[in-house]
Amino acid sequence: MLYLIGLVVVIALALTIWFFGKENTRRARGSDLTELRQAENKVKVSDPILRRDIDILERYGSDRLQDAIELRRAQILRGGHPDSPRSD
């Protein structure tokens, strides 16, 4: 019985560490935080959104991700985006 209680405690501790450790990897720190802020600011002011910006927003679970995707799509369709195909 004592072994069963010990096993339950160890499993609960492992799950807690795994859950909170997973959340910590998504938090931006240092230069990553700077990149995240720059990407979010580009969405706010409708600057050209690059694929790299979308990757950064996705990596850290930003609320601006969907807006960035829609903005990038609209910029490419308008043809004013650096990545848009040019018709010569």
C-alpha cells in the first residue's frame, strides 16, 4: 500500500513538472521577446509581414497570429508585398 501511494505521488510530480515545463518553453525571453514584439508591432501598423514573423508569432502563441496570416495573405494578393509574385 505504501508503494502504491509513493508511485502515485511520483507520477503526480512528474506530470506537474512536465505540464509546467512545457509552458515555460513558449515564453519569449531576451532577444526572442524583442523579435516577438517587433512581429506584433508589424501586425498592428500593417507593415509587410514576412513568413519569419508568422513563425515567431506561432512559436510563442501570440494572439496576433491570425491577424498576421490574414494581413500577409491580403498583402500578397494586392501585389505590394516583397514576397508577392511579379507579373512582368
